[in-house]
Amino acid sequence: MPDSGALQAFLDGAQVHRAVFELRPDYRAMLLAVDGLAPGGGDRGSSALVEAAEAAARKALRERPVEELPHVAAWREAYRQFGAKPQRTRNSLEALMRRGVEGLPRVNRVTDLYNAISVLHHIPVGGEDLTRYVGPPRLLRAVGTEVFDTIAGGAEVNEHPEEGEVVWCDEAGVTCRRWNWRQGRRTQLGAGTTAALFILDALHPMTDMALLAATEHLAGELRGLGPDVQVVRRLISAVDAAEA
């Protein structure tokens, strides 16, 4: 049986640095630590959810351009605030909404589920293998020397974020660049992942109620991936930084 106390201790160590909230006081991070997942490829349940998300993306983008969706527009502005060009480095929500029109990627059932939740609820969602973390997650503005392991030109390379860039990291390096743009290889989910960290990123105009709805939907789907699945959550907001 997974240890929910260990999951809670992991989340208790998570931090969003004050400099991030100075950039976007409206930012909220909902973190879910999950254990007991039964690994495997896509199945009927995940496929049905992905198909529903694809239909939702097509409907949303018939009504307006993707950049005019309220939460996409908010993330585009956040990217500009730390120096990224949103036309070149799209936030994960915008990238998935665009892909959803033609068809979302099928990776494995855990990845497929959280991608579908992202599109259905119009919120960036990241998922990573919790067992590959070195220490708890932290969201900060990079100094530029942090290490990010990725693939470039078909080869494995170590890159560095730009100074001031908003990045998720642990003690070993960057786990996701530009807030929610690109995840690193070291902590990426795989078909054999049994314990995972999920991060749901919210900005105004997304309400706390809408964030909670997306969280509940994701948690419910994850609990269906094994009889012993444990889900522990933690919300981090500017209030936490003010009290730190």
C-alpha cells in the first residue's frame, strides 16, 4: 500500500519562490503527488477521454482563435513578462489546444489522461515521474547556470535556461523550462511509472473553483488506474509567499 504520509512530506517541501509571485501575483500551483498507479499503455478509458478532449478543442477553436482563449491569453502575457516569445515557445495549454484539432498524441495512459484534462479544462498540466526527483520541486526564476537535459537534433544535450526564466527544478537541475513549456528527460513519465507528480498551473481569469474542478477530474481519473492509488494534493499561492 502506498504511503500517503511520504507523498505529503514530498509536497510539503515544494516551493514557489517569491520572485515568481512578484511577476504574477495571481499565480496558483496545484500539486498532486500520486502513488500506486498501475503502469501501462493507453486503454479504452484514456482513449475515450482523449477523444472527448479533441472534440472540445475543435469546438473551442471554431468559436475563436486559440490565442483569444482567456487562459491561453493570460499565459502568453506571462511568457512575455519573463522575456519569452509566446509565438515561438508556446505554453503547454496552447500547444495542446492546437494539436487537439488534428488529434492529440497518444503516449501512455497516464500522459494521455493529463493531456486530456488540460484541454478539457483549459489549464496547463504537467506530469512527471516522482521517483526520479532529487528533493522536492521548486518554481523559481533561473540564474542561467541550471542544467536542463533534453534532446536537440536527435542527440541528448544539456542546456541552460535564460537568466530570469521561470523554471521548475529540483536539486539535480531543471525539470521544466519556461514555466510549462518543455519538460526534461530525467523525470519524464514512462509506461512503467507507478508514482507521479502532477502540476496544474492557474492564472487569472481562471477561478479557484475552476482550478479545483480540474483537480478533482484529474484525481478521479488517476484513482481509476489501480486499486491502491493514493492522491495527495497541495495548493500553493501568493498567500504562502507572503506568510513565508
